[in-house]
Amino acid sequence: MPEAKQSESVTLRVPSDILADVDRIAGGTERSRSYIILRALKAYLVQEGADILGAIEGRMQLDAGEHEDFDVVLAEMNRIIAGKVA
């Protein structure tokens, strides 16, 4: 049996029109309001959130000195291309 994921309760204020849409979708799909909101959060994390998390990770790598100088990389690429063409 799969292990249940731990969850936490969150309180937030949602504009009435958005909550009305969530409720309509929940009713139309016979799902709970929580299910619909959780799916929306997951979709955000896969799309825009993933870009933001990637940028954060990139900044952390730069701060840790994990990077290559662009001019060095470009010179290496040119050397590889020149070797394959010749």
C-alpha cells in the first residue's frame, strides 16, 4: 500500500469570483473544492513555478561557483566545430 503523503492546512483569501468558479468546477466534476484548488496549484508548479524554481537553483549554483565562463565555452565549441569540419 502506498505511503500517504503528509499534508498541512493552509488558510488563504480568495476573490469571490474565483471561488465561485472553483465551486462550479467542483460541482460539475463531483470533486471537492480542495481537490480543484490542489490541482490548480500543482499545474502552476509544473508550469510557471518550475521556471521560478529553476532560476532559484541557478542562482544558488552561481553563488556556489558552479558555472562556466561563456567565452571559454564558446571557444571550446568553436574548436570542436572546427575539428569536425576540417
